[in-house]
Amino acid sequence: HVQLVESGGGSAQAGGSLRLSCVGSGNTPRKYSAAWIRRPPGKEPEGVARIALNGDITYLESVKGRFTISKDNAKNTLYLQMRDVKPEDTATYYCAADLTCPVVRGRVALYGMGYWGKGTQVTVS
């Protein structure tokens, strides 16, 4: 059983920065792909960023150049560095992980990951 717990959310002013973390515990695999998914209030969820097993990274177009996904396998921790945040980044952010995290037509898919965190709220004003 694998548990993922996000942290680092909160409030920020537009133009500010936040760093989200997602720590895995339990029977975590040595190698994994992972992704950040967000659900803006009243909207459908969207894939924000994915880092594949081989290190390939995919970003949502609207966060390119502002967000950076990274992971520390030794610490079983996934990060999302958010810079120059905008009000439209307001959402609940979830981390997800599995052996693979699909990308479909250049976009991070919302399925295929077996492990999910419960989310952390990010509010940008």
C-alpha cells in the first residue's frame, strides 16, 4: 500500500512563488513516474506536469516557464516549484504516481496512475 501526502499549498499574491511537495510512504517503488494534477474551483481537472520514469517532463502549456516539476527518488518526494503564479493557478493540487503516467497528445492524462494524494489548496490573489 502506498500513501501520497501533499504539502506546501497556501495563499500567494500574483507574481509570487510556492513550492509543493508530495511525500510517498508505504510500499513505494524504487522507480516511478509522477504527476501533478489540479482542479480549479468549478472546473474540470487538468494535468499540470509529469515526470516520467526516464526523466522526460511534460507541462501544461499555461504553466511552461513558470512551474518546474522534479523528484527525489531517495526521499520518495515529488516537487512542484511554482513561480510567477497567477490567479488562474488557484486550484486544489494533487500528486499522482505509478510506473507510468500517460501523456496523450502532449497533455498529461488524468488516468493511469494508481496512487493519488488527497490534495493541497493553492489560492492566488
